[in-house]
Amino acid sequence: MISTFSSLEIGRTALFVNRQAMDVVGHNIANIETPGYSRQRLTPEAWAPYGVTKIANSLSQRGMGVTAGQVERLRTAFLDDQYQKEVANLAEWETRRNTLEQLEVIINEPSEAGLRSVLDQFWSAWHELANNPESLAVRTLVRERGQIVADTFQHLDRQLRDLAQDLDSNIRSQASEINSQITAVAALNRQIANIESLGNKANDLRDQRQILLEKLARLAGIKAREMPGGMVRLTLGGKTILDGEAAMPIKVENDPANGNQARLLWGDTGIPLEVTTGSLGAYLSLRDQLVPDYQRQLNQVASTLRDSVNAAHRAGYGLDGSTGLDFFRGTAGASDLGLAPEVAADPKKIAASASGGVGDGTNALAIAQVKVSRVDDAWRSVIGTLGVQSGEAARLAENQDLLVHQIDRQRQSVAGVSLDEEMTSLIRFQQAYAAAARYVSAADEMLDIVINRLGVVGR
């Protein structure tokens, strides 16, 4: 038999649930600017009905009010997976674009301080020497221009080496950051599993974990898959790097075969780790492929300049009759390019003459022609390749950024907090709360009649 006081209980449940719903709305509003926060929604459920009641000669269950169900975290797993996949590609292209921009600053073309301008001045000095082969002032100018060319090559080589070292430092720091983030995810896995094993929802902890998962996706394209119980498993390159609470950190060691550059290994097996996407994958590719390729091209241009000028210079005669001498020294390319000791010590050793005559400048003219034949074409090829690669990286980074923002907008349409929508919900729950309170007042008045007034009417 249903108690007379059941109406009060029904009203109480309505008050309790609508107050909780208002708390959830307030929580959403409070976190409207919180990064990674997912909108939450209380799902009310009808309270278990009371037995079977006979109403109007028919049997029916009697409702007993409402109860607060789960606080639902509004999120779309498919969009989260798409976002993590595309944000890894975005990080890769942004890293490539930024590094290629650094390369453009190093190459510094076209500019008056670039190698091309320095070479033009070098060739111009040889042309002037061809017209004035007996002038010591012009010979000194040729020597100085040659030294500037050698210094410029060495400077470019040092900057490329510094860039490779910076990339290596970024690889080390990002490997360390990945390990740190994985440890944090493992801790959140444990907390989430403990809370949800009791039948509750760890919504805010899941938001914190989602932020870390997106950072890991940007770093190395690490993929996440949720397991029963609320934990996630993380994989990198098809190999598990986190299984629930068990982490397999990345190990970083120096590689003596490559100048003690960082080599990444699986911490549990010591097998080399291959990362092909995310910012870490880009850094590895840039350090191991792109920068060495430009170092090789720079060395090739320097070697071409050295060998071509030296070949022509050995065939000529200096002002003092010397012959068979090199103009440049060096064997490695750009790193050790410099003036030959004889030329550096005495500009009379510069072989401007093809015949040995004092007024003969034909050999200087032949050396000047090296510009047209080989060196300048090789350097223009380097500049052109860099321009194409930089433009491609900038374009793809921009396109990928638009794609990521589009996916994120779709995610925010589901998970983002809308102040207008929350205010509408607040008013709705407030009115429902007021109606429940009025219902409790009406039930109280009815009970007052039964308790205080029944049987005393007419006295």
C-alpha cells in the first residue's frame, strides 16, 4: 500500500534531480574557457515504480518520481580519432615548413650577403684581373674575394651543422616528453578505471586524458584505443607503447656511427624505433635526410668550385713566372675550403697568364668562365630545390591546418559549451525546480488537512 507521504517523496526526487541538472549546467558554464573540456549532460531516469496498483478496475504500476542517471560526457569517438590522425600530419608539415624556413634564412638567397652575390663578386674580380693582369691591387682584390668565398662556404657549412644539432636536440626533448606524457596517461588510466568500476563516470579525468592523447598524436602519431574498463592502449608504429598502466618508454642513446646523434630504441627490447609522422617523425626525417642532402649539395658546389678553378689555375702562370699551383685548398668540400698557402702569402702567385707574359690575362678570363660553365648552375639548382620544397611544405601545412580546424569545429559542435544553450537549459531546470517545489507545497497542504483538520470540521 502506497503511503500518504509518497507525494512528498516524488516531489523531493524532482527537486533533487533538477538541482543536480542545474549543477551540471553550472559546471559547463564554469568551464566554458577550459581547454579540452567536454560538455556534460545529466540524463534523468524514472524511479523504479511501486508494485501493482488497481486503478479504475485495471492494474497499473505506480510511479515514484525521478532519479538522477549518469552525467553523460558529450563526445564523438569517430571525430576524436580523425582529429588525432590529421593533427599528427599537421604537426609533421608544420615542423617541415618551419625547418625549411630556417634553411632559407641560412641560404639567404637572393640577397647581397648570399653565396651567389659573393660568387658574382669573385668572378667579377677575375674579369678585372684579365684586363689588368700586371696590377698588384687587382690581384689582391682577387685573393680577398677568394677568401670571402671560402669563408662563406665554411659559414654555411657551420650553420647547417648547427641546424642538424638543433634537430637532434628536439628529437631528444620530444622523446623525453613522450615518455612523460605516457606516464601521465597511465596514471589517468588507473584513476579512471577505479572510479568507473564503482559505476560512476570520470568525465573530467577523461577530458584530461584526451588532451594528453592529442599531444601524443601531434608528437609522434601515437594511436589510442579504449579497452573495457575505461583504460586506453597506446600504439606507436603498430607496437604497444602503453597497455593500461604498463608503459614501454622510449630509450634514447648516442650513436657513435653518426656523430653521437640520438638514436631511438624500444625501451623493453632495444630494437630501433621508427617514427614516420608527427613532429618527431618530421625531425628524424629532416635530421637524417633533408639537412644531410643540403650539406652534400653544398659540399658538391664547393668541390666543383675548388676543382674547376684549380684546374684552370694550374695551367697558368703567375706574375713571378710560377705555375702548377692551386688557387684553393681543401679536400672535404665546404668545411675546409680556403686559399692555397702560396696564393694566400703572395698575390703574384695568382696565375692570370696563359703564356707567362706579364700583360697576358687570358688564363684569368678562363677562370672567370667557370661561373658560366658549372658552379653557378649548381648553386641555382640548390636554391631552386629549396624554394620548391619550402613552398610545398607551406602549402600542405596550410591545407592540413584547414582540415584540422574543420574537424575540430565538428567536434566542438558536439562537445563544445554554448553559453546560449546552457542559459536556456538553466532556465528550463529552474522552472522545473520551481514547479517541483510548488508540488511539494501542495502535497504539504493536503497533509495538513489530513493531520490537523480532519475530524474537527464543524466543532
